[in-house]
Amino acid sequence: MITFLLKLGELTLKGGNRSVFERALRENLRYLLKNEASVKIIPGRGRFFLRCPEEIRPRARDALGRLFGLSGWAETQVLEKTEAAILRACVQEGRDLAARGFKTFKVEARRTDKGFPLDSYSLCCKAGAAILEALPALKVDVHAPEGKIHIEIRERAYVYRNAEKGLGGLPVGTAGRGMLLLSGGIDSPVAGYLMAGRGLSIDASYFHAYPYTSEEARQKALRLGKILGSYTRGGIFYSVPYTEIQQRIQKAAPQPWHTLLLRMAMMEGAEILARRQGAKGLITGESLSQVASQTPENIASTESRVSLPVFRPLIGLDKEYIIRLAEKIGTYETSILPYQDCCALFSPAHPVLRSKPAEAMGLYEGLDLKSSVEAAIAAAPGEQI
Amino acid sequence: MVGRLGPFRVYCRSMSLETSERRYFDWASTAMPGGISLDGPFGNPSSRHREGREARIALERARETCAGALGAAPGQIYFTSGATESNALVLFSRLLQQSRGTILFSGGEHPSIRENCRALERLGKGVGVIGIDKTGRVSPETLGRALKKYPDARFAAIMAVNNELGGVSDLPVLAEILREKGIFFHCDIVQGLGKIPIDLALMDSASLSGHKLGSPRGIGLLYLRKALVPLCAGGGQEKGIRPGTENVAGAIALGEYLKLRAEPNLIQAEYTKAAERFGLLIAGLKRIPACVLIPEDRQEEDSRFSPYILQAACRGIPGEVMVRALDDAGFAISTGSACSSGGKERPVLQAIGADPQTSLEGFRISQGWTTAKEDIQALLGALQKIAVQWGKK
């Protein structure tokens, strides 16, 4: 059996309802490990522990790398609280570092058991000395070491090296459900990911206009949904048929308004779906000024039909930064596949840039789309992601 | 409602678009199977034992069959995996040519000519384009202009039938011009084979693919009036021109299909029937207000075109969208060359000067020997319905 030490993140700041967050974290981890029976999750103060058979290691590592709520984690040795055992363990970690080509190291120690005879500083010195004696090729660097060896003295002693950085955030589900407006682009999956990191579990709605948009484009969005689902305890992906709505907008509204009116219809539809699913807010990948529909005025118009809060985690982020995030979470490669989720036919050459919400509202209401939107939502099949 | 499969199928059914009956109108990308199975001696024709000898005899018999059907000598027939390979083989052999002359190709050529010529250009060969008119054909005028621009031209690739528009170049006239100048004439006869009369004596080399005639894919041939020195070497098969263990079963099948399809009387009879069907199609398309033919002046009876290929557009509907909508309605068509379907560009339409709108909306209907008038009527009915449902209002 191996043990992972999990460092809890922001949830440690919670007060009376901390147990709610901790329980969610445990359940989410169990979900990520597909309810594997041989796994044991042991809660503790500030630290959780995951014990599992060695063959589960790759799955455990993958799950921990997808778990919101952790500030860090590492596979750890679990020892009796004796100086000898601890130093032996440290030397073993040092040997491992040396074998991997690390040249410099540092030891960090913390103890919650103040009854332990050695204080943190002394522990570090002794451990450092022991490692240097056993492995003279290694050097200590307290400023920028290549490798770090950690000692934690709690009810047991733990020694581990090079903790992984956790995803941070809060456990998925602790803030309720959110409805993500997912397109096949780079931005919306990242928006979903960031909101999941604030505790929302995510359902996704994808608005298509088949045959103007292709099945390949929908499959691409579904794939993005699935990648997102691997961080968010799954969810449901709704394919909403908006072809008729697209056509009515194209037929009856002035061309510069087409994209904006469609977005208003999508927000209206997403809100109906969100309320049906018990979601507390909508999530979009809008980033201010990125495209014509995302000027401040147009964003105001877009959301003028909805009353649920609209979460836009990318609103202040640069495209480059968003792309880096997309690469990190694994959606970028899929997002850049060349399947358009909007037909060139419906993209106005000169879109309106500074719409007035009142005017937008007037045009939208003139189209009388409400029953079509409701029908489209009712007809939208859902798939598990 | 959480469904596992096919939310799209559910949607399409609800729009009354889906049908289980299929009508195939994409013969230009591949023919419906002709039913002759792929079979032959398994031995390696280069082996000395009995199994090898049997295979060798079968292969050479197939070669004779192909040569006979095409009006060539067996020694001028080389089996390849298809026209793409045959085209590449001829083009890349130019790299070994000492001559520094320009390599010409028409603006309507298949990507296996066009892109390989671009590759030759990157490798330092001079390359030039022969203009095409709005039917996709090279005319004596456009050829003349190219020859004037590139007086050192030594090689020209001009296809017999344009695969997107159906335009049929006047090969005897063009061949004469090229012969006078001593220019090597390579002709991609893929879309002409079995559909219009082709005279290999006009050309120095020609490429064809079996699957356009209904044979399984993976077999085609290269006609060479005179042997050339190929770029790629190997085990010396096909006189070293196309090394690689021969596809005996494929060659036998190809021979059978050529014998069947390249028979001049049959070509003529099928041509007449095909022309009649497409006459109906063209007349029907002209009656659909949103539909335009490409080029617009194509007539019901029009000797400039092969009656097997037609390009059209429906205003307000991108070609890709038309493909999907017709697919759901049970019809297989395509936009452009299947080989270029991955991209959004329509180089052939651009080459004939079509505006971006038309290039976006263009789609191709191509028929074959088993297409019936009833299929044409059904297609027109579906197009009418789609034009009303999806087209520009």
C-alpha cells in the first residue's frame, strides 16, 4: 500500500461549514477514482491522506491532478515518530533525488505535534547532515534548490519529496450547479474549468444549427465537454437545436444584429435549461473586447434577457493567457480543430458594436422567439460527460 | 432526457429529413461497386516457382486486357495503386530530367497534379499554370497564352475531364499544339475513362484509377508511350518504373472493368443515356429559382461538358450545408474533389473566376451507369424542398 499526503487549500479558511467542503472533497476524490474499493481516504486537520495499493498509483496521481480543493499533494513515506526512522527516510528521498539527477536540495520540516523532541529547525539540520553524509555529491541550497525534501510530524511522521502543486480552488459542487454555454472554441471550456474551481459543478449547453453546422463540430464540443467533465464530476451536455431560431433572426432582423440577437436567444435558452436543472448561474467564455459581440455595450445587451447571475471568469484575461490555460487543462488541441460551430452565412460583415440594451430588447422581442426557444430547449437531448 | 446516442438523428427525424433509401450522386469521387470480385493467384510474380509463374502469367494477361481495352501496347501499361500515384510518378521523374524547361499544368487539375507541381517548384523546377475557361477546360487560346509566357515549356499536364465542373478539353487540338512544340503531354484521364472516348495515341502519358469504373480501390495504371526514368527505386518490378510487388488480383479486376467499360460502343450508348438524364437535371435546376449552374450558361445538351459531372449552387446555402442536408434526405453529393473536402478553399472554382460567394455555395452532382431518371427526379424534388427550407428567402 502507498500513501498520498493531500494539502487542503482554500477550504481551510472556512469556518463553521468547513466539514461540508471536506466531505465534498472526499466524495469528489472517490468519484475521480471511480469508487475504487481498495482506496481509503483518511481525513485529518489540514491534511487528508489517500491510501491505495501500489498498482493504483497512476490512477491516483491522475485523480489528484484533477481534484479542485488541494493546494498540493505528494506520495509520502509514513513512519514511526523516531529520529532514526525519519533520518533514514530522508536519506532514501535524497538517494532518489540523486538518482534522478538532482544536484541541490533543501529540507523543510513542520510539526503539529509540539511534543516531538526535535524542533523543525533541528530536524532540518540533522536530516540535511545525514543526507550529505550518505550522498556527498549532493549540495544544500536553501534559496533555489532543485529538490525539496519535506518532513511533517503529526500523529505519525511523514517524509516526502517535491510536492505536486494542486489545482487549488474549492471542491466541485460546494457552490451548486452552473450552466456553461459551451462552444467549440478555446474560451468556453476554460471558463467552465475556472468556475468549477470555485466550486460549481457544470452542465453544458451547446447550441447548434444543423445542417448549417456540422455533426463534427458538435462532436468536437462534446469532446471538450468530456475533458471538462474529467475535472467536474461529469455533468450533462445538451445539444440544443437552434436552426429555426437562426433562420428567423436571419430573415427578420437587420444583418448587423444577427450575432447579438442569437447570443441573446442562447442566453435565454441557457437560463431556461439552468432553472430546469437547478443551476445557480450561467457561465460564458466572454472576454471583454475580444470580438465584436463582447464590447461592454454588447455584453450588456446579451445578458439583458436573463436574471440569473452570469459568471464570466475570462472577462479580464488576455487571449494568450487563456490559451495557456487551455493547454494546461488539455482542451486546446481539441479546440483548434477546424470544425466551425457557426456558419459563415450568419456572421454579419459589419456587426453592431455599441448596441443599446433597449434597442436590442426591442428587436429581440419583435422576433417573438420565446416559444421557439422553449421548444428547442425541450427538444434538446442530453448526454453524460 | 439523457440519451446515449444520436441526438442528431433524433433531431433530423423530427425535421422529416431522414430516410433509409439512398441515392448516390458522387460517382466522380468513387463509383458504386461493379460486382466483380477481387481474386487471383496469390504468388509473387517475380518468384521462380510454379505459384510465382502462375501469378506472372495472370498479371501479364491482365496487362494485355488493359492494353487491348485502351488501344495501347502491353509494354506501355504499368500497374500502380491509382491515378494519384501515376501522376506523382510522372511528375517526379521530371526531377531527373536534365532539361530546365518549365512544367505546365492547368488551373483545373486534381490536387495530385497541382500540389506535386508546387512541390517541384519548391525543389527548384520552373512551374507555370495554363489558364482554364469558365467551363474548366483548357482551350487553344489559354494554352497558347501559357506557351507564349513560358516559351521554354517542356511538359504539360492537362486533364481530359475536369472533375469539379465536368468540362471536356478538346484533346486532339491541344495535343497537336503540344506535339508541334515537342512538349511532353501528360493527361489525367480519370474522369474521362469509360465516359467519353479517349485516344491514348494523343498523349505521352496518362493516368487512371480503377475505382472510378467500379473496381475496388488501390489499383490503377499509368500509360507511358515511352519508358521514363522514375525517381523512386525498388525491386525492379514493372520494368523498374513502378517497383513494388504487383497487385495481381487488382490488375485482373482492372482488366475486367476496362474490358467492360472502355468498350467504345458501350461508352457511346451510356453517354447518350447519361446526357438525357443530365438534360432533365439541368432543366429541373433551372426551374428552381435559387439554383444556378456553374457556369451559368451550361445547357441541357452541351458538348463542352461530360454528362456525368455537374457543378451548381443554391443561393444562400453553403455547399457543405447542401451536402449535409441532401445526405439527411438520402442523397450523396459532394463539394469539389473529395480529396480537398477537408479544406474550405475551392481552387478550381477560383481558377475559373467564380466569386467567393459562388465558391462557398458550389456543390457537385455526378452520376454513373446505374443512375436512373427516377433518381434525378427525386434529387430535384429534394433540392427544391431544401432550397425553400434552408435557402435565402
